[in-house]
Amino acid sequence: MTKHRLLTKIFSSGLQAISVQVLGAFFFYFISVYLSKYDFGVISWTNAVSILITTVLGFGLEQVVVRRVAASRQSDWAATAFFIHSITGFLITFLFLLLLNNIMGTKAGLYKQLPWFFLAQGLIFIGVPLKQFLNAKEKFTPYGVISIISNIGKIAAAWLLLKQGILYINTVLAILICAGVFELVGLLVYLLAKTSFDLKFRFKAYIKLIRESSAQYISVIFDISLSRMDWILLGIMTSTSILADYSFAYRAYELSRLPMLIIAPIILPRFARLLSGNGNINIEYQKYITAFNVVELFFAALIPLILNILWVPVISLITHGKYGSSNSLQFLILSGCIPLQFFINLLWSISFAAKKYKSVSIVTIVCAVTNVCLNLILIPRFGGLGAATAFLGTTLLQALLYYRLVNRQITLISIWPILIFTAEAVGVYFASIQLKINFLLQGLFAVFLYMLITILTRQITRVHINNFKNLLNK
């Protein structure tokens, strides 16, 4: 792959990630400011439950389909099988939720909105096989463009409704459903017109795909519980206002992982091709992976350093004091997961590409059970802080288990970069906040000091950067 093609891949993957994460986050920021904390908490809770349901319906097919389509052009049928599977599962579940809501009647309470938010999330779920087909082919731009139009439309619609004085939960829901329909139709039209994707369903091949994905199905269900079970339990065990504070901080944490989300769909197909043969990694690739680990963790530790310095003054300003101070400690704890998530993403990509499905499932199940237990213990006593602490503890456990898995069964990955860069970022943070200067100057000082320390101690060098690029060029 030439340098030009690599930059094109990164740009197109970044376009997709920005459209989904940044514009999507801006939409939720907008409604979080102009809706009450109660209403925003309801939206957060119903979205979390809907995502959990669609994950259960996905049967673990998403990652398997990406790996299959990326590894061989003969496996394009897998995306079609997943698409038909998604439509069927969505329709059955939506009708069931409507029936259940009708039976509960006035007792539905918080659950009254669930079928309709599931409808919005379900439309996105149906489009996942189409998006993953493009990702496996490393064609990131089409969905990026569709998503940009969709998210800008959502933001514009919310602004117009606000001006008309009719921005409520039901109108937000209507926006989400319309956006879901637009994205699904746009993806389907593009794939049928511009790619080799077809709607021919092969039942026997589908059964084979189900059997392959079943090895990690439980893992996928438990995996989503790591990122949404705290939301669900907060909504049940505390108040929607507490959930609103936590979900706002959590969405900011998710947005801060944007660089990882850009690079993740680029490295997975490479590892899938690399490990599709005998599963061994040669010395040259080992050198590239080591450099990749160093470079990405250098930036991963820098992200929470900057964001925590800016959090209170910036968030308080843009939300008119609604958020910022009220959830600063929650965000501080959650942001400690950022370097760990970058590290986990590399380890998971290698493990999944090497088909270590059973081992990945064991890691995920252990972490998910630990997360639920910690949440049940900590949420009743500490609320959102308890949920954030449970998530940090679980993420640390997950990183250690994946590190053990990869180093024992696949290849050697050093743990020192994440320890060193994180320790330096913590030290620089405390040094920076002691300065009695404007928060922007504090941020600039922190960046300068962090980079100066890492460069002078040669923890990151030009060789690391070149080998980082070489891995992406393969």
C-alpha cells in the first residue's frame, strides 16, 4: 500500500468515526443541555437497554463477518446472511416489546418509551451488516458521508424544534427514527448499486456462520454489558438525574477514544490477513507491532491529561453550568480507562484475528461478571462515582487478562509503555493544575512538559514512528 493509499484509508476511516462519534456526541450534547436531566436520563437508559437487546440479537456475527469478508472475497455471502438475520430478529423483538408495553398499560412507567427507542436503535442494527461489509473491504468513505448527512440533519432538526419550542422526548425520538431510516436506505442503495453485495440468502452457509459465531456469542453479550450495564443499573437503582450526569461523562469518555476508533477498522483486516495462515508473527511484524503499541499509547495517555485540565471550565461554559463540576470526578475516573482501552484494542485485535474465540470469551465473561458485581456493590453507596470506579476496575482487569492471553499464546507485547506513559501523564497533570494560570495555558504547559519528558528520555523515537507507519502500510 502506498503512502497516498494509507492516508486515504486513515482519512476515510476518520471521516466515518468523526461522523458517528463527534457529530453524534454533539447531537446528544445539544439535547442534554435543552432537555431536563430527567428526560435526558430516560433517553440514556432506553438507549442503553436497546443497545443491549440488539447485541443479543446480533448473535456475535458482527466480528465474524468482518474477519471472513476481509480474509476472502469468496465470503461476501456472510454479510447478506447477517443482514437477513438482523431484519428477522429486529421485527420479532419490536413486535414483542409493543405487545409487552400494551399488556403493562399505565404501569409501564420508564419502560413506556422502550419500544420506540428500540425501533430507532434497531434500524441502526439492521444497517450494521452493510456497514461492516464496507469496512471489511476498507471502503470507509460511503458510510462516513451517509452518517455525516444523517447527523447534521439530526442536529438541524433538533435546533429547529427548539426554536419552535417543541423539543421534547417524543420529538427527539422522531428525529432518531428518521435518521435511522435514512442511514439504512442510503447504505442499502449504495451497496446494491456500487458493490458486489447481493441479497441472495444461503441457508446452509448461514447455519455454518451461526455455528462459527456461537463460540463467542456469550462473549459479545457480556462485552456490551461492560459498557452499558452500569447505565441500566443506575437507571434502576438510582434516579434518572444521576444517570444523566454519569451518561454525559461517559459519552465524553467514549468520544475521547476517537483516535482508537479511527485506527481499529484499519488494523483488524491486517491482523486477519497476517494470522490467516499458520498464526505465527515473524520478527519483522513483531517489531512493527511493538512500535505500534508504543506510539498509540504515547497519544492515549496524552488525551486524558488534556481533557481533565479542560473539563470543569469548558463543560461548565458550554452547558451553562448544568454539567462540569457535578460530574468532573466521574469523568476523571472514566478517563483513566482511555490508555487501557487503546491497549486492549490492540490485544483484542490480535487475539480475534488469531481465532482465539474461546479465550476471548472467557476474558469477556470474567470481566462482565466482575463489572456487574462491582456495580451492585458500589452504585447503591456511591451512585455515579461507584459506576465509574467499577468500570475502571473492570477495564484494568480486562487489560491484564488480554495481556496474559496474547503473551502466552500468540506474541510478545510489552506492558511497560502503558505503565510509563500513564505515570508520566498523572505526574504532569498534578504539576500543571498547581499553576495559578488560565486553564488554556495549563493545558499547553501540560502538553509541552509531557512531550519533552518522553522525547528526552527516548521513550518514543523516529524509529518507533516509522515502524508504526510500516505496520499500517502492510
